[in-house]
Amino acid sequence: MTSTSTTSTSSTSSSTTSTSSTTSTSSTTSTRLNDVILPSTVDTESAQGAVVAAALQSAVAALEFVGQDSVVVETATGNVTVVKLARSNNVDPSAPFVFQFADGGGQTSGDAAVVVSVPLSLVSQLESEGNVILTMAQMDQELTDSIPKSSAGDGKVVINGPVIEISLIKENLGQVEIANVSGLAEPMIFRLQSASPVQGDYCTSFDLATNSWSSSGMSLVDASTVAQQLPGMPTNGTWCMTTHLSIFSLAQDVLFNETFEAKDIVLSVTRYPLSIGIVAATFVLVCCMFGLWSLRRLRTPAGGKTKIQDDDWN
């Protein structure tokens, strides 16, 4: 996805205390697109695939800004913030990387809409394969509406929060590809929005292989856990924990499996006049029958004499 404009910001990070754990990344079949290598599951013609491609190409664009650790790239899918990760730049070399992003993209040290924590052990593992880049893409509403709303098991979901895409990207000698991060023993924690979740909400990710939303490997994080693992970060809002990287949002299950489309409830042009005629004829028939019944009830007594007989009268 070709970016339309680029702005740059200086990077900031905060540190927290963490314990080391085993992380895992795996390689998948991939395809080359210009200067980037996309996983085989990414369909660039779809909305969800387009945002992944935009994140990768934004990382390529960010490489041109030598000496800047963070840039914001405006793309057709939304703003993508690109952050270069290096253990030497971390405030606390034993703590995870923590980045705060403003609404609309860009890092901030103030009130952040999105916060992403990356375990140090994961960055250390990826650094052995080249430079490590974090991308956080915020999807625009039009693109969000076009993403399928199906879930695992042929269910339906309602998206109740912003849709973001988080990737860790490896760059080596100009070749850029997404790190397939899954099965993390030390999960990543991120803040999706400043608003708190409502009853029934759950964290979900979009599976590019099945084209559906899934809560597998994800959970909501309470305020006490955030305070313990990320000291100094705001504990309000919607926080999620994930063992993999993907497209994320907040969702609720649709209670009824049966959904209706506009075509199911709109009469066709050819049947509409016939339907009106049948309804009108039925109405006229009912009115006639009611009128005849009323006339019979209101009819005056017939002429003649009536004899009244009393059995006790002689």
C-alpha cells in the first residue's frame, strides 16, 4: 500500500519490571510484494490484508528516516506508527518495551489511546535475525466496516471498539518481513482504548487464514494486573492480553444466528402491485360481509299480529 504522506516524531518509552520467559516465533510460506515479504495468508485485495500490507510498506518508508526512532505514515487504510526497537534504547534493559500512542497515531507521553507492551525476551530473540520494528496501524472506520463479522463456528460478532493491527517486523539488508509471533509464554499486553469495556465485551483477533474473528489466545486484563505488570501506566480503559500478533478489536457475540438482509424484507417491484390488490380485495370483502351482518341486526320487525298465550289463563 503506497503511503500518501509521512510525518515524524521522536520516540519515547517507559519501563516496567518483568520476568523472563520463553517466547516463540515461526516462519511461514510468504510472497514478495515490492520491497516487502508478505505471509501467504495475506490477501491484499481484502480490507484486512490491505492493512497488513500497509504496515509492512510503512516500515520500509520509515527506514528512509535515518536517526529517527519513530515515524507516522498516512496510508489508505489509516495511520501507521512505526517504531524501531533496540535493547540499547530501552530505559530499563531488564524491562519490556512500552509505547504509548495518541489517537490517530504517533507516540505520546500524555493521555494515550493505545499502549503496547513488548516483552524484552521477544525483542532479544528477533534481534538475532536483524533489526526489529514495531508497527501499530489504526484502521479507519470505512475499512473497519468492510471486514467480515464472522466468528469461529459460523457465528456472528459485533465490533465494539477500534480496530488496530500490531506487528513486529524484521529488517535485514533492506528485506522486510513480518515476524510470525505466536504461542508466547510471556504474553503481550496492550491497551485498545481509553473507554472501559461493557458487559459481554471480549478481546478478539482476526484470523487471516480462516477470515474470522477469534478470542483464542486472548483475554481481558483487569486494572490490578496492569498496575502490577506495567507500573506507571493508566489502568483505566480496555486492556487485552495476547499470545500472538494480529488485527485486534473488542467484540460481542450476536445472540441470534439468523440474520436478515434488506432483500429478505423488501417486496419486489413485480410483486408489490399484486400484493396491494390482494390486500384491497380482502378488505372490501370483509367490509361487505360486515355490512350485510349489520343490516340483518338492524332490520325492522315484519308486519302482522302476534298472539301471546298464558298457560294460567282460562
